[in-house]
Amino acid sequence: MLSAPIPENDDQRISSLRVMTLLSTPREVDFDRLTRIASRLFDAEIALITLIDKERQWFKSRIGFDVSETPREISFCGHTIAGQETFIVNDALSDVRFHDNPLVIGGPRIRFYAGEPLHNGAGFLIGTLCVMSKEPREFSKEDEKSLQDLARTVEVALDNRTLKATQFALLNSLVEADREKRVDPLTGIWNRRGLDELFERELARVTRENIPLAVGMADIDYFKKVNDTYGHQIGDEVIKVTATLLLNNLRKTDVVGRYGGEEFLQIIPGIPSEALPKFAEKILSKFRESAELKIPGGDMHKFTISIGFAMITPEKGVPIDRNILLEAADKAMYSAKTDGSDQFHILQLAANC
């Protein structure tokens, strides 16, 4: 195996990457959308947006890959950023650089790889858009051009990336190791620790600016039955699908995270109380349409969620008790489940709760 080469400007390149506040951050819809397109367009089991750090390659978005990072020295993408051209490996087993690579001889058993280097606004190569398959294959010139075009779209998304102010402020205040402690490893979205910190920041902001706030608690319907019937591996897949659908169907200004087990918290600032029912029904409709996965035997298992919302319009400068909001959202969620599941309930709270 030949380790990925280190560019001469690697220190400057890494410094430029870290300024972008991308490493060890939660999933973002714009990037997940592009890896899904890449997977479909090239009929590839694996599609990644990778960022090449000093000793690791970290995946900002991943399709078909179960880990969030791998060592840089064994990365295919580390070779890609050594040049400016599309990097293609048709059959890794017959390539001297990769035939004994752990990613080839072990999981995920990569055979084919195609990667396009990604530039940031400062002109540094920070990572790649890549697709991989478990079977050898050819990659035509037309395929190369399509991958290049899609990579340029990723670069535009990187340039236009805007995180909600409270999320950016939290991420910017933390070193990378501390960011990872606030991201759920199974789903790639915020975990409870990250949500708690964001909640405090958001409560302070809506109180200061006197804007409405909705807090939603979503729970997967009949989740215990899924685990008991199909096992925890399928249960984990249901949790991952739920995270993706919530992430894709909330607004960019909203926060979503896994609060624990099969529960997901949504922090939704600035939504008028009269708009919340339509917003909630849209989420439930998306689950009815798209929440499914293949189970042993080849059948499809469809599932739904129930959501409880606590809605408040604060008085300017009057503190809000976070626990009261969470308890109200939890109570509304259990009411929705008691009434038959696949529903939402809303509790309107007084401004001085």
C-alpha cells in the first residue's frame, strides 16, 4: 500500500480548512442532498463529501458508509487532493497503491473509486466529492465531466454555507474534539448535550428579540415492536431514516437533534402559532410518504412518528423556563400517541412560563 502523499502547502491548507468551521460538525441538508444525487447519478453504493484533516479524512456527508472518519494515510481521497484532476481507480485489487489497503481487503471492500478535488474560496484543496463501489468498473469521460460539475456545485454550497447564528456561535466556540462530543454518532445530527447548549442560547435570543418559539418532541411510533420483531440493527436504521427526514423537512433556521433513544427534539424559532399546524402536518405527511426501509426477507417496513409541540411567544426580557417547555412538548407528544399515533398535538404556553 502507498500512503496518501502530503502536499507541500499542507499546513496552510489545513489552516484554511479549519477556519471554515466544517470539521466535526453535524449533518447539513445541502450537502446530504448532493451525496444522494451522486449516489443515484453514478449508481454507486457509497458517496462521500470528505475533508482531509492532518491525520484523518472526515466525512461531512456520507451515503453507504457507516463511520464518520478514517485515517488519512489509508484514504483514497488523500491521493485525490495531491493533484487537480479527477482521480480514478477502476479496480483497487489490481492497483499497487491500494491492493492491500485496509479499506480494500476489509470493510467496506472498495474496488472502484472516483474522486474530484474540492477547492475552498481561498483556493486550497480541502477534500473531495467521491463515489465508490464494491465491484470494479469503468468511468467514462462523460462520467468524469458529470462528477466535476457536481463537485463545483459542492464548492458553491461550501461558499454559500450559512448556519443559524446560534449553531455557528456554539461550533465556533469549541475545538474539534469538543464538537464531536455534541454530535450523535449514529445519525450525524446534534446529540442531547449539543441540543441542551443550543436550547439555552436560543432561549436567550428569542427572549431578547421577542420572537415566537416552538419546541417539538418527536417519537417513532411502535419502535419497541420494531426492535423486538426485527432486531436492533433494523431499529438503528429506523432511527437514521427518522433523523434524515426531520433534517430534510425542517427549515434551515431550525435545530434538530436526537434527544435520546427514539426521541428527537426540534427547536423552531420565529414560527407564528397559526402556521405551526400546517408545518407539523407537512412533517407527518413526509413520513407517511417516505419513512420506510427494507427488512429481512425483502419486504418494506413503513413507519410513522408522533410529535408534541410547546408554543410560546415570550415577553421581552422575561426568562423562559426550559424545563417547562420540554415537559409541555413531551406531554403533547404522549397525547398524540395516546390518540392513535401518527399525529401532532400543540400546547400553547403563557409568555411568562
